[in-house]
Amino acid sequence: PRGAAFAARGSVRTAAAAPNPFADLQGKVAVVAGAGNPPAEGHGIGAMTSLFLARQGCKVVSVSNVAENCETVTAAIKGEGLIGSAYVADCTKYEEVETLAQSVKAEHGKVDIMINAGIHTALPQGFAKMSLDKWKLNMDLNLNAHFYLIHAFLPTFLEQGHGNILHYTTFGSAVALGMGNQRHGYFAGKAAAATLTRRIGIENAKKGVRANVVSIGYTTGPLVNRAVAKVGASIEAVTATRDGNVPRGKQITPEEIANVAVFLASDASSSINATEVFADGGNHCATYGP
């Protein structure tokens, strides 16, 4: 009927006129550390985070210790007509992180968002394989690099009166994760970095700074594919096992993690601070058993 047609057209107009909840990201400067993969691998979590922020209008600085990686995602960003740049730095070296922070501020005049998206090591698996050198490497990559990033960028955030910090961790840093041997250095380092992040958020909230943690569960992507290929395992078998570990029967995707990051980086999440957001499909709520 005619009335229904008018109502339908009205609903379309309403939807089209709905404001973009992430509009505040337009023009913001976002630094994404641990972003990028070689072209043959496709985009992982860090790269997708850079790309999704750029699609919301951010000027994205993608950081990797491998030039090809950050240049690959930057090329994808620019290929969509968006704004991005690549920066090569080893974030386990404070002087390189400090130079990164200074360079971004010098180029853009500000920094709005800092995300530690992919600086980590998850090896070895099993405490018997842990050596003193491997433990130190785990702390350098999983904890110290994040401290360096906060230490280098926080002064700019405080000077500006605003800033947003995100730290990507594994849900294994918050839960026991099964009954078998696990990745002690990875979990311990990331857990400490997550606690540090939340403390920064609490202590600087009145100064306009938020800091949150994204706790990531079983996720598809280049990192898993590379690890499976390295040991000569079947990607189909590994995928089936990992899918089966997630309550919904399917792993999380890098795109889903990037969507969470966009929300937390934007003012749409202004009430969320010093919080660990679990992007794991509910895994952290499940206990071991049938």
C-alpha cells in the first residue's frame, strides 16, 4: 500500500542520514606499531588495524622492524586514496622508539592514537624449553617494547591534553588456557603490559588520556599460516582444531579485531578506559571440560 511505500522511503532516508559514530577519527594521527606483512602473506591484525583506521580518515603511521612489511600496508592504504606512511623501527630499542615519537610529532604536529598491535614473540612453547636468553627476549618484545612506546608517546598526550593508547594482548595472558604446556614468556610479558596499560589509563584519565587493552583469542591470519608452514603441518587440520576451540565454531578474523580497534580509538568509546576488551568469541568465559 501507499502508506507502506512512504514509510519504507522514510526509513531509507533516516538510515542514510545517520551520523558516522567514528567521524571524530577524521584527521587524527594514529601510530600502529607492529603493522604489516610481506605482500604474499596478506594483511594480519596490525595491518588491518592500520587499514581500517585509514578508512575512517586517520593519518596512519604503520611501524615495523621490517621495511617491506610496513611499506606493504602503507601501499594498500594509499592505493585506496587514503593517508598513510611507513616507518621502520625496532621497538625493543628505546632510542628508536623515541625517534619515532619525535618524527611523527614533527611531521604532523600531534599524535592522537598509539596502538601496539603486533610486537611480540610467542615462543617457546613449554617451560622446559625456556632459557634465560629466551626469557629476556620475551620480556623485550612482549613487555619492554610496550613500556618504551608509552614512555615515548605519553608526554605528547599530556602536553596536548588528549591521547588514546591501545595494547593488543593474547587472552592467554588473562586465563589459564587449557591443561597442556603453554607459552610462559608470551603470557607473562603480555599480562604485565596489559596491567601497565590499564594503570596508565587510570592515572591519566583526568588529563584526557585513555588506555585500553584488546585481548585477542584464536584468530586467523598470516601469523598462524606462517607457523603451520614452518613445521610442515596441515593448515586444514590446524584450522579445524582452532575453529573448534571457539564457542561459535569459527575463529576471529583480523578484520574483526580492527573493528574493535576503530571503536576503542574513537570517541564513540569515550566511557571505556583502563579496560580489557575480550575479542575472543567468548573463549575467556569457558572453563576446561566437556
